[in-house]
Amino acid sequence: MNGAPLLRWSSGLSRSVPELLLAGIAAVLITFEVWVFDPGGATAGRTIAGLTAALSLAFLRQAPFAAYVVNGLAIYALVALGFPSDFYQYTNLIATFAVASRAEIGKALISLVFGACGVVYYFLRFPDEGFPGLVFAILAVFLATWFAGRMQLARTRASQATRENEIAQANLAAEQSRSELEAERSRIAQELHDIVGHAVNVMVVHAGAGQGLPVDPKAQDIFRTIASTGRSALADLDRMLDVLQGKARRGPVPGLAELDALCDAVRTTGIEVDLTVDDGVQDVAPSVGLAAYRIVQESLTNVIKHAHATSVRVEVGHDVRTGGAVDGHDARQETHPGTGLSVTVRDNGSGGQPVAGRGLRNIAERAALHGGSVRHGPIDGGGFEVSVRLPAGSTT
């Protein structure tokens, strides 16, 4: 038997304990007030309306606006039935705070107007219960309660946004750490392949050549053993490198096609990201695509950590270079696509001098590894820009 529904029900019930206690206390007090202080009249109807107003408070957490409407209609019914009371109005005040602190602005405004009309209706129905100054005082209390609820909602949303931002930053930092680990493992694998693999290959080739020489049969057996052992060592080395690189990658190597997902992750922090990728740039070599992806990732991480920005623009396109005179035209007026890739990340943040750290250095190292170049710095009007030029490389 699956106990998940029961666990969810008990968890929801435990969170609603304050509302349940409040509803129970209100039900007892309103019923007592109806039966003890009511001079007579529609006691049964007033009891039902009073219990409805009280018990609706139990649902303020699950459905605040619906609970408020039920509470308000029940109080309107109590007033219409000619039952003046101070207490049941407090239940509507509590419901007003709940709606203002949990519902969207439209429903919150409806609750404010509904409650204010209820106060006016109460004093029109029972003019002896107060004076004009008291009416305005109670309306002011309702308005203050409503604003307090909206402030509570703003604090809750700000706290939630902060937590989401921290989670997103932690995820980006973890991804950056994995990227650095991938790069280190790839470098180790490549060095092992280049150094050890080359040496063993040379040994196997020479041992194979030695087998064809007119030498003692024992020597030929030795050459044969050397060649066989070398080939076995090469196979073992390839398997070890596959394991090492497999652990590092954990899936396909990211490239330009994965920039959308990367930008979506940054958008969860509250920063607006505008991504533009020109047609045809996906044809670059996989290593260049990976470098461009990591450069954008590093730049966006820097924006989140240091820029205090609200929006960032990422542009990936063909490297546009200014050439010399073309067909008689002035070089300053003639630009044409280069053979490389252009990556630009521009934010609207503080635009101060770059903070000392690994981010920009990692970007420069990646660009240099592919024969590219990097420019970065504050831009006019505020913000910071990182611009990278990479050779397209071979797609084969």
C-alpha cells in the first residue's frame, strides 16, 4: 500500500494547525455570543452564519481568497440578520491579512474593497453602534492590515528570489568546477596519449622491423614478444584513456547548440538574458564550439557574481573584420566576414574594473589555446563587455 497520499495529507494538516485552532476558537466565541448576548430572533440562522464565518478561517492557507469570500458573505449575512457584534469583524480582518499576504494583487484589491464595503454596511445597518470618526478609524485599520499583508508578501517573494539566486549560483559554480575538472582530465589524457602512446608506438614499429632481420631465432622471438607486449600496452592505454575521458565528460561535449539551456539557467536567477546566434556559426569545429560555450558560461558566471546587472546580451556570430580597400572602396567603410567566430557578452551592471579572480583569466587562456583574442572592460553608459575572437577551425 502506498502511504504517500497519507503522508502528504498529514503534512498539510500539520502546517494548518494554527488556522484550525483559530477557526475553532472563533467558532466557540461566535456561538457563545449568538446564544448568550443575542436578544432573540433568528438564532439558528445567525448560528449557521457565525459558524461559517469562523470555520472559513481553517482554509486560509490552502485557499485564502475562497476562504475570504466565504467569511465575508457569512458576515454580510449576520449583519443582514440584524446581529451586531464586534467579534466576527475580527475574523474578516484576519482573512484580509491572509489574502493580502498570499494572493495576487487583483484578488487582494477585491478583498480590500469587499471588506471596506462591509464596514460601511455594518454601520449603516446599525447606526447606533458608532459615529463617523469610528467608521473612518475602522476603515484605516482594515487598510493598514491590508498593506501589512502586501509587505509580508513582498518580503516572502524577496526571500524566495534570494534562495533561488543562491541555488542558481551554486549550480553554475558546480558546473564551472566540473568544466575545470573536465579540462584537466582531458589535458592529462592527451599528454598520456601523445607522450606514452608515441613512445610505445615507436617501440612496436622497431620490434616489428627487427623480426624481419636475419638474426638468431631467439632474437626474433624476443622481437616478437616486444611487439606483442607493446600492442597490448597500447590497447590498455587506450582503454584507460577512454575511462578517464568518459568520467570527465559524463555525456556529449557542450557546444553552441547548448547555449540556450545555459542562458535559461541564468534566467532563473532573475537576470534577463538575450541570446543571439547567427545562422551558420554552428559549423565551427567542435573544439571551438566547446571553447565558445565555456567562454559564455564563464562570462555569465562573472555577471551573476560581480556585475550587479539586471540584463545581459550574448551575441555569437561570424568574426567581422575591417579589410583594406576593396573594389576601390575606403577600408573604413567596408567590412566583411572573417574566418572565425565572434563571442560578445555585454551586461548593464556597475561597469567597474574587473575583480581579481580566475574568470577573465580562464577566458583569456581558452581563447589563447585556440589562437584567439580577448577584449574586456567597462562600456559607455554603464555595464561591462567581454569580446572574444576565435578561429573557426576545421569541421572535419
